[in-house]
Amino acid sequence: MGNYFKTEKNDGVMVFTFDRLEKRNPFNEDSLLELEANLHAARDDEQVRALLITGVGNTFSAGADLSLLKGVTDQAERHRIFASVVPRRRLLVRRTISLLQNIELPTIAAVNGFAVGGGWFLALACDLRVAVDTAEFWLPEIDLGQPGPRGPEEWLTKHVGIARAKEIVFTCRHFKAAELYDWGLVNRVVSKAELMPVAMELARTLAAKKPEAIRQSKAQINGYFLD
């Protein structure tokens, strides 16, 4: 571990930056375990009052690391290979997303570009989302021959309703940040130059609040919505 994220602490804000530009910030077992360890460390650090997650380049996260599919053109074989890595990775995705959803800190996703599959679910697990106007979000699992993870799909359905959730999951189409802002899945849409200043200002605002009040309010809201 230690190869996927850069970490920086500033004014009570812990910033995690996905830093595998050459692979478009993918999820695999190592990156999920590293993120999980970083979340535990931030939770236990009394100087951390807020979390911000972003990525390098024009990709927040491309989701599952599909390097095993490189050069495989037969669709049935692609589906078979993808299915072989799904169970373990899906368990880790659910565990990491649950930890992020319930961590006793306010969390912000600064979505700097593409957010795909588990990358989109990672952004959804944060309390707030700031996205660049060029960001695109999609769930490719159906096109890869697999259903999406149950927990995140349930969360998505509760947030946008059955019809929109089915459209997102079934069609695998790319959604722009502005459309998701209208659906309530993105809090703010900004230019690329504005992304980190706006996200950091928001994170510092939350970090300045009373931690116990934030913790209790987050638990109450999550209790209304996620149970």
C-alpha cells in the first residue's frame, strides 16, 4: 500500500488525492485497502475535522481496475474475467463505502473529471459533492455483464427514486454534472480552476464547526435516509 493516494492536512482538513494518473485512478484491492487505512487514520486524528477526496488529472476514479481485460476482445471472455474478480472487490467496495458514509467527520468529494462505477459510488458516499462542469458520471457494470453492488445501488435509489436509478444503472449512459445537480446528486458545479478553492473553502467551513454537533447531525440524517 502507499502508492495510490497522496495525503495532506491543512487547517483541520485532510485531503486524499487519488494519484494513479497513468491508470486513471482505479480501484483494486490495494487501493481500497489503502483508502480504508487512510480513513481509519483520519478518524483517529484529533486534528482532523473534515475530509476531502479528489483525483489527479481529468479522472476522479475510473472505478474497477480493468487491466485484466486489456487486449481481450471476445465479449463472453471479458464478462468471464470481470466476473472472476467481482466478489472480493465488491466486498471491499461495500466495506470502504460504508466506512466513508458513517465516518464521524464531514466529507466532501471534489470530482475533477470522470467518476465511473465504484468511483461514482465513492463520491456518493461523501456528504457533499463539488464537481467540475466537464465531469461525467456513469455505471458500466451492466455492460460488463454484472449487476452493480447492492448497497450503493440501494442508496442511489433512495436518493433519486426508482425510475431514475433504473435509468442510471440499466442504460450505463454518461451523466453530466449539471444534470446530476438538477437531480440533487451534486451540490455545486464549478469550473476546473474553481474546483479545489471552492471545495477547500467548504471543507474549512465544516472543519470550523463543533465536531460533536456535526457528528450527531450526520448520524441523525444518515439514520433517516440510510436505514
